[in-house]
Amino acid sequence: MVNLRSAREIALMRRSGLVVWGAHQVAGSLARPGVTTGEIDAAVEAFFLSHGALPLFKGVPGKVPFPACCCISVNDEVVHGIPGSRVLVAGDVVSIDTGCSLGGWCGDSAVTHAVGEVEPRVQQLLDCTRGVLGLAIELMATRNRWSDVATEMAKYVRDHGFSVVEHFVGHGIGRTMHEDPQVPNFCTPAFRRNHDFELEPGLVIAVEPMVNMGSKKVRVLADHWTQATIDGLASAHFEHTVAITDGGPVVLTAPPAAGESVGAKA
């Protein structure tokens, strides 16, 4: 069941989205050689707490509860990496995925950073993944159903010589982090037939393409959370929380517009 949100509710979600955006500014400033992934996570958690926001990821149930407020995945790690003592080095790529709840409304976003200078093909991977997220948001203004957007997303990635991860998808978001509908970055006949959904005002979804340099297949590591590429090649992940309004798609985790500020009341 898809929950459609009112204009007032979307405005409240924008507050959460701005705090998530601010957290990513903190994280991005630390994505440099010599910094540990645990230090990035601690700084993001402190930022959330300073704005009265509740980190969404910490304690998420699993074989072991997720122990951090960010998923931080390096190089061949696709998603759900656990922050810790790993030190970033020049040439790494680091994906930082985080979210918070503010006033009972959620925001969720991910960014992949190059640490120093990376190989040209790795930079192309990052550019493609950022680009396909932008394409999806643009298409949400002109398409009626998600299957049409997802089909174009997969083609975009394929045309750039990369592969879309199919083991994980985006999701609806609102009062909780994961709500209906599921939001794939590809389209199968079964999805189009049984799970497709309309792009209508009030819909709020987290769109999050994960793109691999090589195979689309992933494997889970011994920590029960981190998902890595099956072939050891690099992966990238970008995500925004996006609302459909009467005026078109609005990115709720985008930077502040004129008159907006992180932590301001709606």
C-alpha cells in the first residue's frame, strides 16, 4: 500500500532532508586520505544529534543489529558497509549512505566520493551513477509509471558499459525509512506486471541506483552486513529522497534553496 503525502507532510520531510544534506557535507569534508570510516560515522552522528534528529540506520535489525548511523562502503563494497578502523587512502572510492528522522519524518540519501585522484574508469563509474540518478529525477516529471523510468535507468547504465545491481532497490519513505513501494533501478516483465506504480502527487520515494564496474552480482561479507561485488571491481551508489508534487518532482535531500536552512522549522 503506497502512502501519498500532503503538501504539509512533504514540507516536514524536507526538514529531515535538509539535515541529511547537512550530514553529507560533514561526511564529504572528511572523505580524504588518512581518515577512518569510523571517524566519518562519529561526525555524522554528532551532527544529527546536534539538530535533534534520530539516526535511522543504527540498530536496524539483522543477524546482528547494524551498529552505526552510516553505511560506509569502500571500493568493491556496494552497500551496508560497517564503519570502523579502516583508513581511507588516495585512490579509494567511498560510498556514504545515511538517514535521519526529524519530528517523526524521515530522509535518506547516499553519495560516493573519490578519495584523492582515482583511475579514469573509476571516475566514469561515479559520473555514470550520479548521472543516472539525475536522469531518473528528470524523467519523474514526464513519465506516468515507474517502470518507464527504471527501463531508461538501466539503458543509461548499460550504454556507459557498467551494470546495475539488481539485488537491492530503492523504497518508499515517510514515517519510517522503508515503506512501499519497492523502487528498482531496472525493469523486469514481472515488476511491470505485478509491482509497477504510478508517479502521482504525494508519492515520496528514495531513488538509489547502485552501479558496478563489472558484474552486477554481489556477495555478503562475514560481518553479515557488507555487500561486495562478486568480482572485486569497484561500485558506486547515489541516492536522493524525492517527492512528486503538483509542480513535478522535488528533491527533499537537495541543498538549501533561498530562504531555507538546515534545522529551520517548516
